[in-house]
Amino acid sequence: MSQEEKKLIHIQPVVRNWELFTKGAKSAGYEFTFAADDDASLSLISMKHHYRNSVPVALPDFFLKLIGNGPAFILRSEELTLLYQAEIPGKGIARLYSRKYTRPKLRLLGGRILCQLAQQYAYLYLVHLLDAKDYMIVSEAIDPDLSIQITLRRWKLKDQATEDITILSGPQKEEIILEINPQGLITMDLTSLESPRCESYAQWLSNHLGYSIGGLSVKLTTTPLRKDPAVTSQVTG
């Protein structure tokens, strides 16, 4: 019977790089502008006659955490305009306008747009951070539930000290396996990193991306020799 220990960290992203957030919005098909930089934004709500339909967009907890104390902004496509405004820190309102879609359709699209923004930002910022650490994407896939599965890898030379000299024993493979769910929540598998470096690396990622949910957890997977379902237990540390 074999047993595999996986070191996992769960991170809720917070926008720290608006340039990448803008790039993510563009990848999702929207032009992004800050409301303060847009002359038409102040009169947008009073211009309802330009739109056939508009609906308020419910802001889920993951999106409020993502935006944090961010400024008001506008997203535009050929068919939609979304306006986000912050009332107080951690609170905000959003409204979706369209010349084409009905109100029931807009209510569905509103939540979908927020998910696209969150997932695109998490993906771009995470790849940006790990690219600076010389990690390269070696595989990428999208699950049926629209979660993104990514494996990143780098090769690092490992020192071996003797009484007289320090020699390099050859390249050591380091892999990070991660999942970004449709709400932008990141689950990272840091199993290939040695402790205590694993803990410090998890803290570094949390500091740059947002904040860790539950800290570093350990997942023990026991796989019998015969073809029985795996037994999984979760321990939070």
C-alpha cells in the first residue's frame, strides 16, 4: 500500500496589479477604464434612455474580496456596459446595461462576467509571479466545470557541501501544480518543494496574490495495490 502526501495552499486573490486586471478584462472581451478617467461615466446612469435594459448585478463575496478597496470602473463590449462603484471599503454596487439583451438574460450574464474577471486576473497574475521565478508552463487544461488546471516546472541546481568544496549535484526538478476555479480561487500543490522552504514559499505567494485561506494543508492519499477507490483524508495545519 502506497501513501502520497500533498502540500496544498488555498489563496483568495486580491487585485494588486490593475494593468494585469485590465489585460484580463480584454482577454474576456471587454474594454476596461477607470471611471475617473472616463468623461461619460458620471452621466452613465442618467443616460438610461440609451439602453433598452439594465439590471443591478449582485456582487458575490469572492468579487468583493478581489476588488478590495479598488476604484470605480467601467467595462464595455459591443453589446454590454458594466459600471462598478464602491460605496464604502469592501462594499460596492454594479449595474449592467445592454441594448440587446433582456433583463433575465442580463442577470445571468452579470454573474458570468464577474467570474471571468476573477479567473482571468488570477491566471495572469499567478503566471506573472512564477515566470519571474523561472517557472514555465508545461501543461494546461480546462475542466468541465471551467476550472483551469496548470502545471509549472523549473530546474534548479542543488548544492552538495563537503569539507573542502561545494559541488553541484545536477539539476533538480521543481513542479507547482495548481487549479484556478471559476471564481478565481487558487489551489496550489507545493509537494515538490522541500520543507521549510515550502512554508516560506506559500507565505510569499499569499503575500503577493492576496491571502491564504486556512494556511498550508496536508492531503494524505492512500492508494491500495488493488483497484479500489482511493481513501483521502484532509488535515489542516
